Amino acid sequence: MNKTTNSSIPNSFNRRKWLQSVFLSAMGFSRLPSTLAGEEVESVEKQTLSYFRTRGVVADVYGLETLDWPQRARDAGLTTIGAHVTPSQVARFIQSEAGQTFLANCKNHNIQVEHELHAMSDLLPREYYIKDKTMFRMTKDGERTADYNCCVHSKPAVEIICENAVQYAAILPSTTGRYFYWIDDGMPMCYCPQCRIYSDSDQALILENHILSALKTRIPYASLAHLAYLNTIMPPQQVKPENGIFLEFAPIRRTWDHPLQNRDARKDDQSPTHGQILDCLDANLEYFGREHAQVLEYWTDVSLFSHWKKPAKRLPWTEEVFLSDLQTYGKRGVRHITSFVVYIDADYIRQYGEPPLDRYGRGLLNYHFKTM
Ligand SMILES: [Zn+2]
């Protein structure tokens, strides 16, 4: 684990010069390129010294349309904004004037743009059901249905999905090369004779391996998330991730009243304990590796605390839980952290004022690993 703490900075050195030398040697430069100066150097210094490489928020389109998220992200010391929810929805936004302004502002503020997408219904349009039912999933009762997802052993389905993933990537490029095409939100996978021997996590990974391979034909440096969440929270057992698949872990069934490290805590009687959730995280980190692993959290997700129904409720914010959770993730080697900010939009600000985005950003930026 590469720990960078303030205590490792020699006092006798001029801080700025030292920071620059760390960055320059890491980048293979002997002196500062003339194009990097002032604020850019400041930004580079922060990114170089922060343990968390991705410090992000994932926002819905209405939030992106009604608030200046690039400015907010910059002010909070964040690195990345992920647009959410579906490819068609986000594509419409990005192609609009507001979307183009958003991209320009992100560029001006040096904020990375990713797209975190529940994608299957867009990647395999449901109309294909009339043409070829076998592209779609089989229920446990043996019926083909176009409700969610697909049959991952259908060659024509996988071809269409891959083609559309590449097309959407052209409209929605990721400035980090990290792509996020998730299965339909928590929805079941296929029970056909070929698929049923695989878990939902294995089926998702079969598909992700195909999508990544297609993306790489156009974007050689592309990588793709495997989302561990609800029905895919357990690691796959049979399918191995291709090089470029990284873990994205979203612990939606936890409670935010207690830190994750409280292993006995749980949301309610129907929910897993934090101990069980952490065991899933550890098993997934073993399976997919830690280096590029990302956590998608809900500390700032107004939609979750509003039960995904407007009017939005005020965000509960428990700083101790958040800071403890950063330790939980950081000590496991997770260096990419994002949190939903869905429902934080102009309406929310009018009603409740500013959410604690500065606390979120500061916590991430100032994190250093503590020996527990
Ligand atoms: Zn199938």
C-alpha cells in the first residue's frame, strides 16, 4: 500500500518545491513543463498527494442540468463527476446545450467525466424480442422474457450489446478510460440451460468481458467496472475477469447510522450485517484485485434517504461514520471512492441549503491511513 502522509514531508524543504519534485519524478519530468503553472500545479499537487485517486460524485441528469456541479466538485477538491442513470438519458443530456456546457466546465476545472449507467435495456433494445426471443433471459419457469437484462449465451444478443456499448462510448467518452455499463438495476439474470449453471455475478462478468473486449477495439486503454451490488454482491465463482475489468462495490444494503466496521450493525432484520457486507467486499477484492477497485457509496445520496421518491428529504450526514468508513476502505487498498448525489439539485438547495459537499471532499482529500 502506498501511504502518503504529511509526516513524510521533510520540514527543511520548501513545501511547494518538494511537492513539485514528487510529482515531476513520478511523471518522469526533471522540471516543470512550462504549460503547468499556478492553479494547475496546485491541482496536480493535491491529486499526487491524496491517497484516493478518484474522489467522485455520481449525479443524475436533473442535478447536472440545474446545478453547476463542475464548480461544486472543484470547490470541494473532488476529481470526478459520474453521470447517471441510463445511457439514453445521459446521451440526451450530453448532446444538449446544457450538456456541452457541463463538459466545457469540467474541462476548465480539471474535473474528470465518467458515466455510471444501468445499461442493459438500452444496449439490447426490447424490440428485438419480436425478432428473436432467445436473445432475452429465461425465467425460472422456462419462459423467455424481455423484462430485464438478456441471455448472456445468446451470440446475437452479445453482438448487439457490444455494438451499442461502443456507440454509446463514442457519445459518452470517459475522460479516465473507466467505463460503467451495469446490468439492469438489481434485476435477475437468465435461467436458460446454458446460463443457469452460472450465478448472476458470473453472468454479469461474462457480459462485461465481451463488452470490454469490444471497447478495447476502439479505446485501447478502456477499462470496465464489474458492479458488486444486490444480486451480484457475491464474487463470481467460475468466470475470470479479463485484464481491464475492475471491481466496483456498492453496499446499498448497509445502514449509515453506524460505520461499516461495526460488524454487528444492520439496517433491519431482513438486511445483512456489516460483517457480512465486509466479507463480500473482501472476497471481491481478492477476486478482482485492489489496485483499481472503486467504492460507490451513498453517504451523500439524497435519493436513497428519500426512498427514491420526491419530495427529497434532507440528507442525514454523520461525519464520524463517513470518516470511519474511509478508514475501512482505505486500509483495504481501495483508492477510488465515489458517492451518489442523486436528488441534490436546484430544488434541494432551495429547500434545504447547501449539502455537506465540502466535508465530503475534505474528508477524502485529508485522509491518511491510521493504524487501528
Ligand atoms: Zn441464457
